Amino acid sequence: MPMFEVQVIIENKPGISDPEGATILNDLVLKGSYSSVKKIRSAKMLRFQISTTNKKTAEETVRELCNELRIYNPMVSKVTFTVN
């Protein structure tokens, strides 16, 4: 059975504060010589390796797992799935 890698990127929805991104911007980037950088948003990425019949099934399985196990909060998080 083929092996697929599913990447799950979890980030705060637009309009939801991102303290980690703000800290990186204010405490690291702007103190250096990168004043052209105006905003940074942080995200978390998870990589799943899954053995299944096709890409669609791989994504559906990981999506179901993330929803069932509450890997992210759907009220504040935007989630992107990519299958390779």
C-alpha cells in the first residue's frame, strides 16, 4: 500500500491575536535591521505519514483524526491540509 505524507498547518484565523508572531516581530525582527517587515503570523505544522490507497483517503483520515482528537480549536484556528 502506498505511503503518503499529510501536512497539517494550524494558524489563528485572521482577526485573532497572535502573541507569538507579535513577539517575534517586536523583540527580534524590528531590533535588527529588518524594519521593512510589518507583520509576522506564527503557525504550527504537523506531519503525518499514512499508508492508504490514495491521496484523498489519506487527507480524509488525517482530517477525521484531527477533528475527533481536537488537535485544533475550530473556533479560532484555520487549518490547511496538504498531501504529498
